Amino acid sequence: MLLAIDAGNTNIVFAACEGETIRGQWRAVTQTPRTADEYAVMLGPLLALEGLSFADLTTAIVATVVPSALFDLRLFCRKYLKCEPLVVKDPSLDLGIAINVDRPSAVGADRLVNSVAGHARYPGALIVVDFGTATTFDVVSESGAYEGGVIAPGVNLSAEALHQAAALLPRVAIQRTQTVIGKDTVPAMQSGLFWGYIGLIETIVARIKEEYGKPMTVIATGGLANIFYKQTPAIEHLDPDLTIRGLALIHARATR
């Protein structure tokens, strides 16, 4: 069984995958430094809840945009899974897609993994919108090539920036407001964050489609995607497991 690890700036996701089936998936706050033993202490009981153990996990793959986390994730796999993990962005690992940007090495591992999964799961050209610490819009061609994209501040990051930079503005939950005009500070902030992001999504998607010049399917993924799915016609599909499925596809390609 495969352990797929997606380590982002805010959260780290572990998923036990058996073929195309995700047997279990767990999300934790990304903390660095966190030792290999700490990963084991955290993950062992979660596996047990699904009737699994480290002995069931024989292979692993890691995608991370946090370089300082990679050493201990490798060590965790070696010590507890008895395997050497594949690492996305390792020069020896062929993802099977073209990367048509000025500096391919600078593209985040998660964005490439999402491109692989998106192309495998949806026909035609794509825009993959990943709602995480940053909100990214990635363009995938009809042939599956990564064609670049857009990086914007994530909605939680924007909310925290408001709180940190303005003495009288509190932390607020991100949620849809029934009216755009807020009658107090908190609803006014929530309106600006939610409807501001709806405007950001719709404008960037429209401009990408205009620039690309061909029909495109828009997929949303990431921890905050469900907040905006069905709130705008710009997003057509919600695929919360896209990154994990991409990791499983890359591992299967590399080991067949």
C-alpha cells in the first residue's frame, strides 16, 4: 500500500492509497521542525482507526513546498515504512508532463501534481484552482502540459493580514454573507473577504480563458475550496482529493 504525503505551508496530508482507492486520509498542521518520530507518533494511531499499521505501507511518495520538512519526512519513511520515498521535483522522477514555463524548477510540486491528476481525470484544457495558503490558478493544456498560472494570496492569509495590520480589526471566520453591505465590522470584513474572493476567482478565470482562447474546464481543490464551490459559476468541479490522486498516479507511473 502507498503512503502519499502532501506537505504544504499550512497543512500536511497523509493518505493511504490502495490502487485508486484512498483507504484513509489525515490532515495535520504543518510544523517545522517536526522529527520523524513525531510523524510516527501522530500517524500511528490514525492508521489504527482504519485498521491499518505501518506494516501495511510498503511504498511512499512525497510532494512538499516546505523544503525544511523533507529531511524528516524521508527519515520517517526509511525508519517506519522501511522504504525510500519518491520525491516530486527530484530530477530523477519523470512526471510524464511537459512544463512550459521559464523556470520549471521553480514551479511548486503541488501545482505539478495537480496538473497530472487533472489531465488524467478531466478531458480538454483545464484551470486548476487550488485554495490553500496561496490561491493558485494553474493552466493545463489539452495534451497535459503545464502552461503556467497565477498566484494570489490565500483567503485566510488575507484575513490574517487585515487583523495584523489594523489595530481595531478582529480575526474573522471566512463565510458567505447574505448581503454585501455589512452593518458592523465583522460582517463588513467577511463580506470583503468572501465577495472579494468571488470577484478575484471570476475575473482571473475569465482572463485566463480569454488569453488561452479555447474552451477550458475549471476544477477547484485544496482545503478551502468548498467555501467557494457552488457560489460562483466560474468553478465547475470540486475535487478535494486531486493532489493525493496525482501523487498516486505519479507513483504508479514511476514503479510500473
